[in-house]
Amino acid sequence: MPAAFSAELSGRRVVDSRGDLLGTVVDLFIDDVSGTVLGLLLELDDGLDPKLLPWSTFGEHLVIPTDEVASIDEEIHLNR
């Protein structure tokens, strides 16, 4: 993932490889020792059941590991 500030990613839409909206970024998971971004924390779009998705949850939010990110432009695009 190229360098970006968390404020630039917060609120950005996240779409899967088909272009379907999964949700919006609410925060980042960062390793407090190395400073490495580990994942994106998403607020899911209405009607999506996180149990049917291949990623884990943290509270009511979905966690997308950074290795799932294919590209970032106006939206964040995932590999799958």
C-alpha cells in the first residue's frame, strides 16, 4: 500500500473486485511497535452480513488486511 495519511482514507468507499460497495473506512489497524498498517477498519454498507464475508470483524466493524487492497483512487479496490 503506498504512503497515505489515515485522514485521507477515512470515509473512503471500499469496493470488491466486482465493484460492489462493502462499506467505508472508519480507521486503520496499525502495529504499535513497527508502525506498519495491518488493515482497514470498515463500517459495512447496510444489509451486508459480516458472517458471509471472508474477513474477520472487530466489534461491529469489518477488518480488511492490507494485502487484500488492489488499488487506491477515489475508492479503495480489493483483490476479491
